Amino acid sequence: MPVRRYLLAVALTAALLFLLLARWVLAGDSMVFDLWICDTVHSWASPFLTSVLLGITMLGSEWVMLPLGTVLVWRLATLRRRRHAILLAAGSLGAELVSQVLKLAFHRVRPPVFFGLTPVENYSFPSGHAFVGAVFYGLLACILVEFYSRRRVEAIAAAMLTVLLIGLSRVYLGYHYPTDVIGGWTCAAAWLAMLKLASEAGTGNPRTRDSAQVRPY
């Protein structure tokens, strides 16, 4: 099917971009780019922006996504949306696992944090906030689109803005280099495409099958 070929192409392209980026990072050639972006972002620093981005970065943490995801999975299950519930839970938890494995594989040391924040002990590449956050909010947007098809643009735009701001917050606060964030986004693109492929394969044509069930709750 054309859609499946497109999703496979997205997954393979994103995976290739991640591998090329990883090679660039491991060779040390990305530091000029990373430091230039970091210096530019930090030149915007202000107490107000710091407080805003501290709040935004929490949207990509387990302290927000785990309880929110639990509530959403429970709600989807009660609405007999078992496929959506499994997709959100398995997709997000799987992304977290892959993120941790990749961090251990690449062993990139984190940059120094700013604003007196507590350093994080694990490795830097790819950014887990960028990776898992993009997967979580991307899946949430896809689910909302199926529930509220007329809100497609708003759901996708809100998810993209959230993901971009989470990535910006990680660089601004000093928790990640820009290439860590970009690496997380490329991983998320590949992961989301593979999840969609798996969903399509498991249901035949889920958009057709579920169209009669969609109603605003």
C-alpha cells in the first residue's frame, strides 16, 4: 500500500539521518555547531524566560508524562479504544527504553547545566526529553485527530509546538547539546513511523474501521 511504503520510507530516512548525526557527534565534529547554537540560545537568557522554560521542560519528563499517560490509557480503555490505549502505552514506554539503550551505547557526556540547576547523571545523546516527548505528544495528537477529525490542524500544531519548546528548553537550561535534541527528534520520527506501520498491519485499515466509531467525548 502507498501509505505503508511512505511510512517505511520515513522510518528508514529518519534512522539513516540519526546514524549520520551520531557519526558526526562521535567524531567530535558537531561541537562547533553545538556551541554556536548554545551561545545563541543562552544570549536570550532572562529570569522570566528561565522560569517559563523550567515549566516547559517538565512536559517532557516522566513526572508529567507518566501520570498523564496513565490517565489517558485508562480513559481510552474505558471508551473501548483498546488499540489506542495499547499504542500510547507501548509506544511511549518503548521509546523510553530505546532512549536509555542509545544513551548507554553512545556515552556522550552532558554539557554543563546553567542557572544553578542540578546536573543529570546519565548520558546526553540522544535527548530522552526530545525523543520520548515527541513520541508521547505525537501519539496523543494522532489519537485526538481520530476522535476529533475537524481539529486535525490544531492537534498537530499543538503537538509540534510542545515538542519544539521542550527541545529548546533542554538546550537553554544546559541539559543537552542541540545535536542531542535533533537526535531525539530523528529517533522519534523513525519510532512513530514504525508504530504506525505496526498499527496499520495489525488492523488492516484502521482509519476505515474506526471511522464509524469516532464521536466527540
